[in-house]
Amino acid sequence: MKEKITQVLLIVMWIIAWLCSLVEVTTLVSYRNPFTAGEIFAWVTANGYEVGDITSYCMRFVWPYWLLCTVVFAGLGWGILYLFLHKERWGKIVAISISFLVVSPLIILPTRINLLRESIYVYQQIRAIERHQNDNINFSYHAYRSDSISQKEVYVLAIGESVRYKNISLNEEYERETTPLLKQQTHLVLYSDYYANATLTQHAMPMLLTPSTPETFEEHFKYKTVAAAYHEAGFKTALVSHRAQLMNNGYHNYLAGDFDTTIFVTHDSLIAPTIAAMSELCSKLFVVTNYLGNHMFYTNRTEDCLVWRPDYNTDSNCKSDSLLVNAYDNSLLYIDRILNNEIETLKQIDGICAWLFVSDHGEYISPIVSGHGHTYHPTKDEYHVPLIVWYSDEYAAVYPEKIVNIVCHKKEPICADCVFWSVLDMAGIQFAGNVNEYSIFSDKLNSIDRTLLLPDGKTIIQL
């Protein structure tokens, strides 16, 4: 009986070792570095869409390494089991010793030690998320407005997914017309030198919605979001998101608790009609929208937006850089339509409206290495993203000085440190300690020291 239990234990240990090897080889092949807390968090907390996306990536590029690991571990495991069953006492001791050595996270194997360390950090973060609502239940910005405005007001913070500045024709430099509808909009201001603060959504979102920065990232747990400040200033607040983006237990999902209303839609095209419906019910409305956007593998589009071909997802078995760029640009063409529909919706509202769009992070497009924010050596494409402001005629009439300021600042080197403060200032919301030198709507905007939080959630680099 004891020998049978030992056999089962050996098999379990080798299965664990095999699973760890799949995780390790996946990150080494895909990301060119050991797993960090960001990737582990994505696997542990991701929704079905994200899991399918990650698995799809692995199956396309990493499956030969998975197969190799499986063959090696199956062969070694069979050899160890044979040694245990057919050799005498010393054979059994050797078999058990080798098995413990292979499974142990303490062996001299950097990837295994890293996996253990980062997993512990992820556990600590999950616990912090669970404590979040209790920890800041009494938190208040004590926000107020100095202006008394009787007209209807609608303000929107639109958060995109994986939009990189380089590929939008709105910048007047990209040769393809990927944003033809936005280019036709008046009262639209594009910022040419805006950088994201992180390359992973679960890190970027808290820094967009709270005053936290890469240097103070851990402090975002003690804050409520910008929606709470709007609520204190008399606005109804709503979060409207593609269900694949927020329906998980990630860093950003718990932040949804600060909104009066949370709506998940099945398609990005449903976001604009939702804003229209809510604006009919509220005289003072603040909305945060979040899209599936240009999430890899860039399938978020309709057939009429399949313009550049061959497309990675439809046309060829040869998965090259150019096919991925075609697929990405096709998805950008569709998002141009989605964002334009939001602006057109706001135009139909009889009131003061302003809209600020920013992407959480960019994208490094490659068929070999994952460019979806997972590397320790991010390229500029991963953090140079668009920040766009649109405003209505009524907004310009009430806040002419803010219009002058956002136009004057459109070439300033800024980063995500500005977003929280700018979204407040967009509606003239203030509170004690309000830092106007971080607002693009303010004439006090100062130069900003731009930094980037790497996927481990701890390491910061200067940009």
C-alpha cells in the first residue's frame, strides 16, 4: 500500500513538473523573458475571451515546444517509474530524489524560482483587491464645481485597447487611411507625444482612473476612481464596456464598483447607442467607455473593413509581419467607425459635451514574439499611443480658455499621469489638493517626468 501511494506521488510530481515546464517554455519563447506577475495575473483572472486568445497564441507559435516538453517529461517520467518499480532500495531512493529535485521550486533554475516569486506577488495583489472596497469605503475626494451650469452636460472618458499612435492616419504621417472618419471631425485635437504608463491593461487602467502613477502604483488601492469625484460633484456615472474587457477579476474590474451604473455590451458598436439612451435620462452624465478595440489577433471588425489584404486572420497560412499589420489596420478602420459614432452621438445631444479618448497601451506587432505588453524591453509602439479630445460648440462657448489650452498643449510631451486630472478639469471639477499642472485643459500644465511600469508591476523605467 505504501509503495502504491509512493508511485502515485511520483506520477503527480512529474505531472506538476511537466505543467511548470509548459508555462516556462511559453513565456521564454513568446515573451523572451521569464513569466512576470502581469502574465500570471492575466492567466489566473482572465475572462473566457482572454484565455482563448492566450491559448490561441500558444497553440500557433509554441506548440512544437510544448510537444518537445511533453515527450521529454514522458520519457524521463517513465524512466523514473521503471527505476522505482524494478530496482532495489537504492533505485527507489534515486527515483524519489530525482523527482523531488525536478519538482522543487528551490532548484537552481531561474525560471522556476521566478515563477514562485511572481506567483506569491500575484497572490498578494489578489488579496489587496479583495480588501479594496473595505479599505476605502470612507474615502472621498470632496469634489465640487465652482461653476454653476444649468444646461445638460455629458462627459466621456473613452479607453481604447491596443491602439498605437504610429498606425492612425489622424497623425498625418501614416500612409494608410485607417482613421478617415475621425479626420473629418472638427473640434478634434490629437496629442502627438503622449505615452502610456504601462503596457498591460491590468496595470494601465488603475493609473488612468485614479491619481496613481508608476512610482505610486500600489497606492491605487486606497483611492476611488475619477467616477467617484464626478458623483460627488453631482453627476450620474456609468461604465459601458465590451464584456470581454472587464468581466474578470483583474486589477481593473474591481474599480467598476465606483460607478452608479455598469453596463456590459456584446459588441463595441453598442456603446454609442447606450450613451444616447443614458443621456436622455440624465441632465449631468459622466461615462467611461472601454472597448475590445484592437486586441490581438485583430479580429474586431466587420467584412466591409477588410480592406488591406492578405489579412492574417482570413487569407493565408503564411503568418508574416505584413499580414499581421494588415489585420491590425483593418481593425483600426473599424474602431475609427466606433469612435466616430460616439462623437456623432454626442453631437445630437442638446447640451455641453466633451470626449477624451486614450488607449491603455499600444502594440508591438510580430508573428513570433508577443507584443501585447508582456516584455521587459518594450518598444515605442507599445507605449506611444493616441490621446484625442473632442468638444461640442456648447462646450467651447462655456469654456473657451480650456479650448485654447488643449490646442496649445497638443505637442507637449505628456503621459498617463495627466489623464485623471484632465478628465476632472474637463468638467471644471476641483477638490483640495487638485493638481492643475497635470491637466491638459489648464494653462498651468508643466513638463512631466515620463516613466513606464513593466509587466511585473514593480519595475519602473524612464522614457
